[in-house]
Amino acid sequence: MTDILAIRDLDAAALREILVLSEAAQLGKPLAGQGVALYFEKPSARTRNSMEMAVVQLGGHPVYIQRDELGLGTRESAEDVVRTLQCYHGLIAARVKDHSVLEQMAAAADAPVLNMLSDSDHPLQALADLLTVKQVAGRIEGVRIAYVGDANNVCRSLAEGCSLLGAELSIASPDGYGLADPPSGVRQLVDPAEAVAGARFVYTDVWVSMGQDSETEARRRALAAYQVNEALLSAADDAWFLHCLPARRGEEVTDAVMDGPRTAVWRQAQNRMHTARGAMAWMLGVRP
Ligand code: CP
Ligand code: NVA
């Protein structure tokens, strides 16, 4: 039984296995006769839908649960909630405001626990990002990627994945918005032009993540020079544009880049379903 709360829970071999499983034509039905609990404390388009479809493809039944109906932490403790959910479900997946809630759930659960986004990490997104790089560039190792903007949950998981698989990630963020402890091989810079020089992929995410609304104006001011627009993209090496979505068009990215000939964001979104299937199959013991 293996939890995935963060990419750092995996080693390079496990990460490669999940990516292989994500592209496998047939994984069988490891969830046959079982449910998967999908618990959300925040909104979602891609994660909910890709996970629900991936569960169905693995032979299981997804149950979508919103925070208010469960009252986790108020009506019932996180520990008692997962002890209950695992009576019905073969796997428990959660999107939480506070990463420590996932740790509480994982500590109490016998069923595997999967992080569908927390304040610190978004491992399912990083799996789709790495698969997209592999498909577009033909490899991951040695590929130069630039991440421009707020070094948030998406950036942290991407950085850990790049570090494990040998992609050369450069992050550009203003002071106070970078990764304090970049994993080995990952560069934390300030200048966006320096980060994108020679990059094959340029990645960004929103300046204001879910739950940070009170910081909106301060974040917009701090990150204003970090917009991915045609001028910045042209400083890269004929680069592909990546974004986990949802995008705030006109803030961290322009329409021209989002809708331009070098956008890979819809392939990324598609890959969310394939990597969700690969990750869950791997957690249930399927191997390539
Ligand atoms: N990228 C992503 O996780 O999107 P959602 O928030 O819509 O699930
Ligand atoms: N950093 C964003 C990612 C959304 C998929 C957030 O946490 O809101």
C-alpha cells in the first residue's frame, strides 16, 4: 500500500513506472467492485473529472464528496472520516486547504491516500506535466524547462519531478515568491529572461492560488513583471507553453500565448486523466 501525498514520496523508478502505466493501452480493472472517495475542500474542473473518468476506466466507482457535506474536522475528525470511507472504498483521494490534513488521513488509513492538491503540493499535476514533456520532447532527462512566477504547490511538485528524472528546471520568481529549498538540480532565479533562455518549455501558474484571495493586490504587484507573453516566449528556444489551468488570462499569461501555435495546455489537461489512471493503478500494485 502506497500513499502519494507529494512527488517526494516517490523515487525515480516509481515515477518512471507511473508514466509507463499512464500510456499503457490496458491496465485491467484493479478497482473492480470498489469505490474511490474523492474529497474536495476547493473547486476543481480537471482534477475531479479526470479522476472520476480514470476510476471508471480502472473498473471502480467514484464518489464525489464536498467539504460541507462531510464536516471533516468539525462534524467528525479526519481520522474517523477515513476509517469510515475505507469501509467502502479501495482508495481515498483528497484536495485540502492544509497539507497536514492529508497527513492525518494517511496516518489513520489502511487504504492508499492520494493528494489531489494541497497548499504545498500538486503531485497529480506534475505527473501530467512530465508525461506532456516526454510526449512533446521525446524524453525528460536533460530537457530544459522554465517556470516563471509564483513558486507554489504546482511548481514544487514539478521541481521534485524534474529533479528525480533529470530535467533541467529553472524557476524565476520575485523575492519572497520563490522555492526556499529547491530540490537538487533545480535553479531558483529572479530574472524571467534568464530562466527562459534556451528553454524548450515555459510554464506558469496563477499569481493568486485558491485560498490566497486576501493577498490578491500584493501578489499582482509583486508578480507583474512575470507575465508569460509573446516577448518572453520568444526569448526561449522555440518553446512550448505549459499551464496547469485554470489560467487568469491577462495576468500570468496572455491570450496570444494561451491560444498560440506553441500551446501544450490542452495536451496537459488530457494527460491529467491518463496519469490519474497510471498513478492509481500503481498505488494499487499494478506494475509495467
Ligand atoms: N490543474 C488543476 O488541478 O485544475 P482543477 O483545479 O480544475 O482541478
Ligand atoms: N496553484 C493553483 C493551482 C490550481 C490547479 C492553486 O492552488 O489554486
